[in-house]
Amino acid sequence: MKQQIIREVNREKILLENIFAVMAGYTFSKTQAEEIVGRGKLERLIEKGDIECEKRSGGQNGKWFCNAEQVLRHCRDMRPLQK
């Protein structure tokens, strides 16, 4: 029984790491990243360097591109509250 539980936990961890590996090559817009992480938390993580975010154009209203893997690693708990 214990072996089966350990395998399931490891399987979940492996699958999650696979998702992160695939998402490493993708980006989210700043708006999408804010929805996943939260606005204040995203700004703090960008300042700290935990989430790479770049503005590819020099314009004032240029689009921001945030590393999707890093955003997903810091996502907030979005499960509905149980009463």
C-alpha cells in the first residue's frame, strides 16, 4: 500500500515537472500573468527576479512578455473555498 502511494506522488510530481518543462518556451502577457499569480505578487516576483518579464518593443504601451513556466510555479490557489 505504501509503495503505491509513493508511486502516485512521484508520478504527480513528474507530470507537473513535465508541464513546467513544456511551458518554459512560452510566455504570458502581463495581464494573463496577473490573473494567474495576482497583481501585487507578480510585481514583487518580477522585482525579486523570480519571474522574468520583458518588454520587447520600446514603446510606452508595448506588450510585456512573462516566462510562462515561472508564472505557473508561483500561481495562487484558485480552488473554490469549501463551506
